[in-house]
Amino acid sequence: MSPSLARSAPSELNHWWSQLRFRLQNKKGWNEMLDETFLLHTKYMNDIPLFYASKHNSVGCIKKLLSSASTNIFERGALGETALHVAVMNDNLEAAVALMDGAPELINEPMTSELFQGVTPLHIAVVNQNTNLVYHLISRGGDVVTPRVTGLYFRKRIGGLMYYGEHILSFAACAGNEDIISMVIDAGASTRVQDYRGNTVLHVLVLQPNKMIACQAIDLIMARDLELDQSLPLDMVPNYRGLTPFKLAAKEGNTVAFQHLVNKRRVVQWSLGPLTSSLYDLTEIDSWADDLSVLELIVGSHQREARGILEVTPVRQLVSLKWNLYGKHYFRNVCTVRCTYFFFFLYLCARLLMLLYLLYIVIFTLCCVYRPLKDIPENYTQSDMDKTIRIQKALNESYVTYEDNLRLAGEVISILGAFAILLLEIPDILRVGAKRYFGQTALGGPFHVILISYACLVVLLCVFRACEVQGEAVVMAVCLVLGWCNVMFFARGFEMLGPYVIMIQKIIFGDLTKFMWLTVIVLIGFSTSLWMVYMTQDPDSIPAYRSFPITLFSQFELSVGLIDLPVEHTIITPPIVHVVHCAFSVVSYILLLNLLIAMMSDTHWRVAQERDELWRTQVVATTLMLERRLPRCLWPRLGVCGINYGLKERWYLRVEDRNDSMLQKMRRYIKVFSKEDEKEMEGLEKTDTIKGPSSGTLNLRPKNRGGLNRRTLTGWQMIRHSALGLELEQEEPEEDQDIKLV
């Protein structure tokens, strides 16, 4: 177990045990429990006088209830909340102040239910962005350091709508109010806090859906953390799974946050009009010195959005550089003249892997074709249907002649190659995990299954030969099919063939698998019904239905159109046979087969939409595989070392960008917004001139001007976001939505 998993294991086990205990205690589904709990919360809100007064902001009633000796200020609701929680949840400032003054013990009191365990009034005020309430709570002793939310409702879970971490600062950061964030940090909150997953505030922000607000909060928190002069930057702090915020953004496919963090690390060398030269930090991106790099995470991610990060600078340039210099020669046979013997030698080594496999599978095929056989002896017993003329030689007869010795050399090569395949594949399985290694298309999952199965069967074949076990022909047949099918793995390196290899995988493991399940059900049903009729007939009269296995196979051949209808019209055939055959033809040949064609067409269309992304992902996966298996001396690190140029002890990649299209886009937006502003200003001046003398006062029409200002502000906001390469994802007023269509 890795150190990161060892650290996270206790908290994960505790979380699972809490969920299990919660389910066993309530014996109801999750959604059903939520509905019941929140309905009880509403009921208690009306039944408890102090809660009712706090909800309706009745300060006078609160003061009277607090002065009464019969009032229990620590009375809890269905969520484990107090009266102060109720006042803060409803944004009732006056009621909250009255409760804080009358019962200061409630200020740091957390909720106690399993769902909302640990939530304090300050957590709620921060999320609701009530600046005045936050100020009053902090000024009256609200703790911003210790409280942690551990309730099940706030944990990261499938289908969960809220994951804000555990600490008050992470709640404030996810809300995005800069004043509240600063207020909480000034009150003593640490920017280095981590939750039960080891996630810092930046990790939690990367996981938020509102990416614009998250990026602004990241800038503010990193700026405040920089004031503390920490040895390790906040964006380099890993969680318990070894992922920094930068890597987590890559794994989750958060392109906006990833691009934002990349831009914060880059060094701009110079700018000349639309042309900009920048040095991009390759730390955590390049896989050369990091086993858990961004490239590895993108390839292994289940999120489709993660593949979009391959188009972000400098990831796109780094992948292209690695592939064009070294990676593509792993698959291709086009010789390129190198400037140095080193690169030419590296090219030969990379190209040699494919050539070695082809040579190896050809040798194995020749060994199978010329396997040791001899004529059957005179005392060999066989039935009338057995047409065997040659059988396998004994072990002492198999290696006598010169040709046998040549075949022995090929067999030794085949065995050594099988062991080499296992020695190369097993470490990768242990490193990545069997489920991910075999299950993901980008990692070549099906081909790894084929290759390992082939190697195991070759070893089994050696055992059969040594033990003189009859039946090695069956194992050889399977080995040959698997070995030659694995040659398709090398087609992944071609942009033309790569998407089709993926398409074959998706069709086999998706559409064809579903089709085969349905076909098996139909075949068993119809074959059994036919066998019920033909089991009373003479087997020699209808060979296609002489036994149940043969009947099953004949119906399969009939379903795919390989044979004609096996009905003998010269003998008496029961009418039910014709009925069953007609029904089988309609269901199997017309319905199921055409359904399979339709499903494969749909798969082809879907893969065609993603062909570029899928091929780039395969390129990265292939490059990483080659990088792991070649010695370091044959795979030099790309980029420049920053120490040699007065920069940090990191590696950089220089990239030149030209943004002509961006400038034209900005000019187009500026012209449109300027024209709209001029037209609306003229309309406003005319209106004010007409209405001004009749009223005797100057009408400023603040409502319309407000809309104008908002529209102009939104337009300039779009220009800024477009220049930064970011997306506008927050909701916009209806009157602003037409600007995006310009």
C-alpha cells in the first residue's frame, strides 16, 4: 500500500462505517431518509417556540423566551441545530444578534445529527454570503480554526450536490465572496487546512462547478498564503492520494482551473504585438520524473473532459514533441535522417520493438506449422467418422533431425518471448491496478488481456509438450489467433487506423456483447424446440440435427446466413418445424442482426465525433508506455533546466503563441458594444429632452441606465474572459444573453 493510501485509509474506513451504521439504524434508502429528516426539520421549526421566533426574525419574542426559566437554549431540531442555526439559515440578522447577546454559548455550537455533524452558525453564514452576520459572529468570538464539518450530507459522494470541504475557510472560498474570505483569514484561519481526504482549500475549489469564482478564490488564497512565506507553495501540497490541486484539475477535466494554474506558473519572456514567448513550467506535467504526472492522470481518467486538457498549452506541445521525436517510431517504419548517432540509435531501438514482435510471432507460427507429427500406426483404432491420418510424436521422437533442431531453436525463442511478455506486463498491472489496466481503452486494455493470455498459453503449450499431453493443437490454434490479433495494437500509432482500432474494441465489448447475449437466449430456445422434434428421427436422415450440440451450432450458422435452411423435403417433416424456422428467421436474422447493424452504426458515429481526442489519448498512452520501458539514457528529458538561466530548479518548455484571431475577436466585440452604447445613449438623451420641461425636473432614468451599464459590463467581461481563454458559466440575465450571439 502506498503512503498516500495508508494515510487516507483510516478516514475512508471511518466514513464507510458511518454510512453503514446510518443505513442500519434507519433501515431506509438515502433519499427517503433525507426527505423524512427535512420534513421533521420543518415540523420542529413550527413546534418549538424559540425556533419559530428565530425563523420569523421576532426579536421581542426571542428576548422574552430567553428570559424565561423554562426555555432550553440548547434544544435541538431534526438536524441537530440550535435556534442560532435557524436564525442564520434564514438570514435573520436581528434575531441572530439577539440570540448571540442572550445566549453567547450558541455561537460555536455545532449541529449534532449524522447528516449535518459539525456545522456551526459561522459555516452557514459564510456559505450564505451574509457579510454582516459573519462580522458579528467573528467579533463575538466565533471560532474559525477548530470547527470541522463531518456530516454525511457534506461528504464527497456520488450524486452529491455539495462538497465544500470541512473548514470554514473552504466554505468561504467555495462561496466566492472575497470580503468574507479575507475576514476569515484575518480572524486566524489557516490556508493550509486539509479535510478527511487530505484536500486543501485549493483542491476543494478545483472540484467546484462554478469555475470562474473558483479561479478568483484561488488567486486570493494563494496571495494570502504567500504572505506566510511557506517553504512549499500551497498549490504543491498533495492530498492523501498524492494529487496536488494542479493534478486534480487534470484528473477531473477542469480545463479552466488547469489553464489558470498553468498561466500562474509560466514566465513571459517577451511580447511583440500578437506574438508572445513564454516559458512554461513542466513540473507535474512531464512524466519523465513523476510517476503520477498530469499525462498519466489524463490517460487514466474516466472523465471525457480530461482529454480536452491535451489541447492546453504546454501539454499539447509537450505531447507533440515527445511523439514526433521518439514515440511514433515505436509503430511506424518511415526512416528519418537524424543529426546525431544518438537519436538514430534511439530511433532504431524504438522501431525495433515492433519489428521484434512481428519476427517473434512469425517464428512461433512456423513452429506451429512444422510441429512434430507422424503417420498413424497400423494398430490405431478409429471410428468410421474419424479421418485422422497423422498424430503427435512422442517427446523422444520430436527432436531427432536437423529440421527438428531448427524448430527447437524457434520453440525456445517462443518460450523466452512469452516469459519476457509476462515480465513486462505484470509490473504495469501491479503499478496501475488490474481493473484500470485491463478496462481502459486508452491504455490498450483488451490488447493487454490478449497478450497476457497468449503468453500464458505458450507456457502451457510447453508443459503439454514436455508431458506428452495430447491436444496441443487446440492450444496452438488459440495462441495463433491471439498472437496475430495483437498485431492490431501497433495500428494505434497511425492517425488513420487508430480510431478504427478503438471502434473495433467498443463494438466488440459493447454492441457485440449485448447482441451475443440476446442471440444465445434465442438460439437456446429455438434449438431446444427443434431438437424436441428431431430427437425422434433417424440421425442419418438429417445430419444437421443429429444431436443437440449440432442442432445448436446449425441454428447459429443459419442465424448469420452461413448455410441454407436445413430441411429435408424428401422425408415427412412435422408442420411445427416450418413454423419454428419462420419465427427464428424473423427474430434472429431480420430483427437481431439488423439491430446489431444499427447499434454498430451508432457506435461508429459516436467514435467519429471523438476520433481526434481518442487518438491523441492513445498517442499519450503509447508514448508513456515507451518512456517507461526504455532506459533513461535512451530517452532524454525534454525542455530546459531553469537553474542554468537563473530560474527555479525546474524544467521549462519555451512556447511561442500568436493571438491574431483573439485580437480581431476583441475588436469586433468592442465595435458592437460601442455602437449599442451610442444608440442607447442617443435614445436616452431624446427621451430626457422631451420629458424634462414638462415635469420641471431632470429625469435620470436610473433603471434603464442600470441595464445599460450591466450590459456593457457583461460585454467587457466577455472580452476579458475570452482573452484569458476562460468560460463564462454563471447564470446571466435574459437581457444579457443576446450579447453572446453577436
